[in-house]
Amino acid sequence: MIALLLAGAFGGVIRGLMGFLKHRLSYKDVEFNYRYFLATVGLSAFIGLVVTWAIVASELGLPLIDQINPALALIVGYAGGDFIENLYKLLIGKTVLFPTTK
């Protein structure tokens, strides 16, 4: 169970890094903000861990899959973070989780 949770958290970390890189590469002259970076990656890791825990603890069955392994937990952590972020954006109406100032 610990390996699955760590894999889910790592999936969230990957999601956070991808989001940060996307933001950084999409705009010119973006400053590197350590607080924003750590908040994004940390929140994504936490969401990946929680979503993985929820899936594993609920013992949901997936077609053609008997049990969740660390590779699937990593995917669940990544996708769960993406789902929660987009749900937040839809409900709150903001386009970014942590607005930055210039």
C-alpha cells in the first residue's frame, strides 16, 4: 500500500512539474518563483496521493485489471491531479490555481 501511495504522489509531482513547465514555456520573461513552484508541486503530490488512496481503499475494480500496481497508481496520481485541478477551475472560474503578479 505504501508503494502505491508513493507512486500516486510521484504521479502528482510529475503533473505539477508539467504544469509549471507549461506555464514557464508559454510566457516570455517569466520569473522563477520558488514559492509558486513548491506550492504547485507539493499540492499536486498531495492530490495524487489522496486520489490514489481513495481508489486503492475503495477497492474499485477495473476491467481486465485484478489489482492496482505502482505503474497504475502513478497514472492515477497524475490523472487525479489533472481532474481535480480542472474541476477547481470550472467551479471557481479561475484559469490558474496560484495567480502570479508581475
